Amino acid sequence: MNQALELSRLEQTIFYVMDKTIKSYRQFARQNIKRNDLDITIDQWLVLKTIKDNPEMTQNEISKRVFKDHASVTRIIEILVQRKYLTRSFNDLDRRRYKLELTELGKKIYNDLVPIIYANRKTALSDVSTSEIKMLEKILEKITKNCSQH
């Protein structure tokens, strides 16, 4: 097939389909969170979960884990602190770093979100077999590795 013709059909590229899928899932998840009257975004949830699961992680490490730039994570953390989902204090061992912890309100919203997140994933993955998921993961890991090497 002619490369120029192939490039003109964005909707037929795997990267277009992956982006469409991610955006569709995020919109679906956002609607379900909103439907439950929870005041948190998907990105805020990702940061909150990362901090809960990895309380000693630095802000740079959090940025890498959630695929966001440092400035975006700083803004998200600031919002989570303002909403009283997180507390921020100086790290006793390194005064240049902050210690981030979930507050009681942060733990509550986290616990309120868990069943919604599970339900979102269950709905999104219905009719997708475990073997299909494993194959997709392998393919995506290969693509990531290919892109990381160059």
C-alpha cells in the first residue's frame, strides 16, 4: 500500500485507536465519578492513589508514575491539599522534600472511588478475554520499548 495513502487514514492506525480508546474510557470514568457526586478528577485520583500506595515517593517519581509533567503534578497536589484530601509537611530526613499523606477526607474519597473504578474497569473490559488482555499488554509493552530505545 502507498505510504502517503496509509498516513492519510488516521482512524486506521493503531495509535489513533489507542488514543480514541483512552479518551473514551476517561470520559466514561469521569461521567461515573460525577454521577456519584464526587469532587475529584481522574488525574487527581491517579495522584491520590499513587501517594496512598507509595507514601515515600517523591514528586518527580509521582510525575513519572502518572505520566504527567512535574508542574501538572504540583498543581494537582495543591488542589488535593486545598480540598483537604492530602496534607503536606516537610520531610524530617530531607527538608527539601515534602511528606504527603491522605487525610481522613482523602481516605474517604479514595474508599468511595474504589468500587466506581472497579465497576468502570469491569464494564470497559466486558467481552474481552484474559488472553486478549495479556496479548494486548505484551503488544503495548513492545511498542513502549521500541519508543524508549530511540
